[in-house]
Amino acid sequence: MNNELTHLVRDGVARGAAVVALAAVGLIHLLDIPGKFQETPYMAWLYVGLITGCVLTAAALVRGSDRRAWAAAALLPLGAIAGFTLTRTVGLPQATGDIGNWGEPLGMASLFVEGSLVALSAMVLGERRARPVGSAFRSRELQRAAA
């Protein structure tokens, strides 16, 4: 029973940290969106999609520890990291002004939060893969009983 309680606490802390990180990713991109609709509208819409995905994923993680939500919590920031890397290396259509601009403070903050979120999500998903299915079922049942 103590092992299950420890797992529940760790899961709650991980979900809380992921929700905060998803909010930070969304906020960073919200702060960067002004002007994007005039400069590069497609990038602005990608930002809107990322922000929406972060909000929905955070809501799913608040409700529970679903594997799909954790996968989204890893994939959303990976996409943002890939986009950042492309804009700083080869550029994107209508967006070549940031090539070589690796030191932008908002970009650095974004990379830090996104990298941390990818690492956390990978850890949780890897731990789940290592745990037996019955143990995960018992954890969900304990969560329901505690609510």
C-alpha cells in the first residue's frame, strides 16, 4: 500500500509540474504572437494551435494521468523545439529574419521549459511502460477512492 501511495504522490507532482510547464509554453507563445499575423500568418496559426493544444493537454492532465495526455505533453513541445530550430538554422518561408538568432531571451525560456516538459513526459511514459498493467489499474482505483 505504501508503494501505491508513493506512486500516487509522484503522479500528482508530475502532473502538476506538467500543467505548469504547458501553461508556460502557451504563455511564451502568446507573448510572441503579436505581429505574427501580419508577418507570417501561418506561423501565427501554428502558435494558436500550439497554445490550444497546451490548454487542452493541461486540462486532460488535471483530470487524470492518461497516457495520451502524456504523449501530447511530449509531442507539443517537441514540435515547438523543431520549429525554433528550423527558424534559427535554415529559416521557414517568409521567416528568415531569425536565422542565427539563438540568444533571444523568450526563445531560450521556451527551449528550457519545452525541454523540461519533454524530459518529464518521457520519464512518466517510460515508467508506465515498465510498470505492470495491474499496478496502473490499482492506482486509478486508489485515485477514485481518494476523490
